[in-house]
Amino acid sequence: MENTDGTYLDDLAGYRIYSGASPDDLAPRVTLDNPSLSRYVVEPLAPDELYFAITALNSSGLESGLSEVVKLSS
């Protein structure tokens, strides 16, 4: 995993979850300051909030690129 500046992410500090109505229009939804989390429930969801991605944050605040965007299934 690497930061957006291309450096190796070696001091993971948390995650940021992005969501939106389309894969090309994601906005930050929540920042999680616990790098040990392996699951998080995003609630409440808006009716058109179907797409999600996540980034990793290091202790300096540098953020990785977005993960693959996923769509909620019905």
C-alpha cells in the first residue's frame, strides 16, 4: 500500500470511507482513527448512496489512493 505521493505506507493510522450516488462522484463520509478496525457499518444510508471506496491514512495525514469502488447490491 502506498500514499498518494508514491511513498510506502508504513505507519497506518486509520481509514477514510467515501460514498456517493455514482462511482465518479464520491465524497468523504467518515474518517476512522483506528487502524485495527476490520469492519465498520455506515449508517444511515441515503436512498441514492450506492457506491463506496476507502483510503488509508498514515500518522502524518497522508492518504492513499482510493480502493476499487464497490456498489451496494440489493
